[in-house]
Amino acid sequence: MTGTTAEWEYAPAPESTKVEIKPQYGLFIDGAFRPAKAGKTFETINPANESVLSTIAQAEAIDVNLAVASARRALKGWRRAPALERAKYLYRIARRIQERARELAVLETMDNGKPIRETRDEDIPLAAAHFFHHAGWCDKLRWACPTADGSVPEPVGVCGQIIPWNFPLLMAAWKIAPALACGNTVVLKPAETTSLTALRLAEILQEVDLPPGVVNIITGAGETGRELVAHGDVDKIAFTGSTEVGRAIASTVAGTKKRLTLELGGKSPNIIFADAAIDQAVEGVVSAIWANQGQVCCAGSRLIVEESVADEVIEKLRLRMRSLRVGDPLDKNTDVGAINSRAQLTRIERYIKIGVDEGAQHHEVCDAALPAKGFWCRPCFFTGVQPAHTIAREEIFGPVLVVMTFRTPDEAVARANNTQYGLSAGIWTSRGSKAYEVARQIKAGVIWCNTFNQFDPAAPFGGYRESGFGREGGRSGLSAYLA
């Protein structure tokens, strides 16, 4: 016992790792797994302990050609399939995701590094929900994207889809479900560090007898994605990832007839007014920035708090951080897991050093010992941050929060909009009129009030400015896949 606070620890509660992982995975093309034509492979590792999980095929130009050709052949039959038939396949996929939920959650955690509680309770259920939701749209497309004569709109065609490593299976569901519901075929490229759940999804597609070629999954690094983007027989590109790569994709697609949607980076503001429920707001801040180790494009990485309650918020934030548990992602008690890769950890550490060098005050409350192996970063925050500081302007994509203050609502809005991004924002206040007025002025695609990072398949998600364009989810997300 120390003072009036009892010193105690949770007993370890590790999830079983009894999940089949094949020693080697091929590319999923035309309904079957096959090795890459050149025979090249790469290893995928567990970021929590740096152990090799599997060896995965590296797709090159010839493999991309085969995948696109397979999708093109399958397009005629799939687009002409009765809407209710397409809905049945989407429904079956959703049910199989539910039935294999534990397996998918464990595999996602091992491959990505995020806590099992997040994959189990959020990522996998939401992935299934997207397939369920879009199954219901298959026979209602005339209302999703109305045509002049009231006919059912046509699908775009072959869709090249590139997804990031922070939400591997969920991003695959976000992309694949609306494309299939609208009658398109797909060539999906997952991130090279997190390909396993996408390949497990390919097994599910086989189990539900999805027609060969309707979905093809090719694995590889950036060059594989570039080959897919530049392919002349792809009708649409959908990309989620960094703003830098998004710019390069937009440049490649410019001047072609390809349709394009981009969901890119963010530096999202989280505004706390003095009349907010402070304890609730602090909990929301924790969820907004330290979920998935801050590796979220819409993470609330800029806390903008009213000056009169700033000290109270910072002190409560400090106390709340002391209860965050950093460690084994497969332990059900863990709050903050491993960073996805060594390269990402190096990037985060570089930004922390920049913040210190620029004069901001670095606060790292959690002092528990970290595992000897793996990629780990304790959650932290900076105070004394000015809008000109690098850490206030650039996306860090890690468990790093910057704190700034304001005195008036106008100043809060100005600070929130002082960014090149425009993906999301959060507002914490007990007054609905204030929330509405502030939200109306903030330049962001998604704005949450008295919550953060709440998602639903029926709600569109996306940004503008350097956070991209186009929407995913809801009726708005369907329009991107209809001609």
C-alpha cells in the first residue's frame, strides 16, 4: 500500500493462439491460391515479438495482369447476376466472418499488433456488419444512385482496391462489400505487413462459393500497388493510406478514364469546452488517440481545450494514462499494443524527438517495463504546443497527443481548421446549440459530438482537402461504385 492507493495488477489473461497459419500463402486469383509467377516471396512478422508468422507471395506485373484479367472475365456474369443472388453471397460472407470471428480476431492481432479487445469487439464485428449492410442494398441500387429514367444504374467495372495496415480486415470489408453489391469485380491489394486476414477472407470466399474472379487478392509492397493503379484495364481505384501515396496515385490516374476515391491522412482536432462533462471528455480523448496505438487516420491527435479547464483536463488525462496497460496484444487486459512495424516506430520516435527539440513539454506517465522484443511506444502527450510546431501540423500516426488551448469558440474553430487535412473532428460540450454551431464551421468530413471514432456501415466516412475525396459507407459510398 502506498499512501491511500492500493498497488495491484491484473492477472494475465492471454488469448489462445491456436489458429492455423500456413507456412506459405500464394496469391488469390480466379478463385484459387497460386504462387507468384516469378516465385518471389516476403515474410510477415508478429510486431509484438518479431517472430515470423508466414511467407507470402510477392505479386509482380505479370501477376497483376492475371488478376485483372480474371476480374474482367468474371465481370459479365457478376454484373448480370440477379440482385438477390449477389445479396445471398454477401450475406454468406458476413455470416462466415461471424462464425470465424475468434480466429480472425486472433490472426489480426498477431499480424497487426493491436489489442485483442479491439479486434474482437470492434474490427471483426464491424467487418461483418458492412457485408450485412451492403447485402441489403443489392436490390435497391436505383434509389442509391437514381438515374434519369429510373433504371438500375450500371456498375463501374473492375475495381482496384488498395488498403492499409491499421485495420486490415475492416478496410477490406469497407472496399469489397459495396463494390460487389453494385455488381463490380475486385482486385484487392492488402498492405504487405498485414496480409493474413485478407488471405483468410479469400478462404471464406471459397467456402461460400463466390464465383471465381469476382474477388482477387494480390499481395506485395508498394510496387505491386503501383502496377495495379497504372493498369489499363482497371476502371476504378479506391485507396486508403497516406496523403503522400494518395498524391502519387492521383497523378497516375489523372488524364485517364479511371474513377478514383482517396481516404488519406488526418490531423484531427478534439475540442473540449469548459461546459463539457470533463470525465467523459477525457475518456473520449483516450479512445480518440490511443486506440490502435494512435495508428488511425482519423485519430484525435490534436486536443484543443478551453483555457479555463485546461489544467483540470491535463491532470485527469495524466491520471487516466496511468491505468493504460502497454504490452502483449493477446492479453485481454492490454490497452495499448505493439506498433505495426520497425519503420513506423522509427517514424514516431523521430516526431517525439522533434517535439522535444522544438520546445514542447513531453509527458510520458506510463513507466511499466516493455517487452524485450517487438516494436513498442508508450503513449504520451505534449503540452506547450504552438500551431507552428511540426508535431501540431504533421500526421505522426502513433500514440502521441498534442495539447493546445483556446479562449473563445472562434479561436477553437480557427485552431481546428489550421491544418491541411480535413478528415474528422470531435466536439465536447453540454450545449447542443454550441455543438451545432461549431460543427458547422469546422472543415472536416466527419464530426463527432461527445464521442469519437464511432462507425456504422450506414454512415458515410471520408474527408476533403489533403484527407482525400469520396465517401465509404452508406448510400454515399455506393455511388462511387455505380456509373
